[in-house]
Amino acid sequence: MKYLIEFLCVFVFTYLFYLFAVILRKKNKKFNSKKLKVEEGFLILKYNIDIKKLNYRKFLAFIYLCNSIIFGITLVVIQLFEDLLIQLLFAPIVLFPLILFTYSMIGKYLKKKGFVKNV
């Protein structure tokens, strides 16, 4: 139960932070290819996503929802270890595969929905 509460706290905190700091900013109403975020760049380049077919704010909200889940899961998994050094060593081991798996699932989902460039 303790881990579930920690997960929910981290999830809610990070998503609300992303919501107010990134998604709802007036600058982020439209896509700007010159100010490409890492998450966007990965999805656009690897999965050939056409950003013009997407609602940009919904796209950002979906990405940052997944990021919040990733951070929450990572925190819960590293909390299973008592030693701080072991936690610091296992955090990247848990974090990077989660990021790659989640973004690949997002890319496949967007491809399936037809948000790819017509080449």
C-alpha cells in the first residue's frame, strides 16, 4: 500500500508539473520544429510521425502522461532497495528500458492511428 501511495503522489506531482509548466503554456499551442523536445524528436524521426495531423497539445499531454507513469514506476522499483548506492545504480537500469518500451508503444499506436507521413 505504501508503494501505491508513493506511485500516485509522484505520478500526480509530475503530471501536474508538466501540465502547468509545459502543456498549458501559451508558447506550446503550435508545433515549432526549431524547438523540438527530445520526446517529440524521437517519435517523429523513428516512427515518421506527421505532427500536422495531430492536435499538438493532446500529443504533449499523452507523452507527459506516459513520462509521469515512467517516473512513478521507477521510484517504486528503486524504493525496494534499502541502500542509496544500489538505488542510484538501479535507477538508470530501470528507467531507460521503460522509456524505450513506452515510446515504442506510443510510436506504434500513433502509426496504427494513421498519424504517419505519406511518403
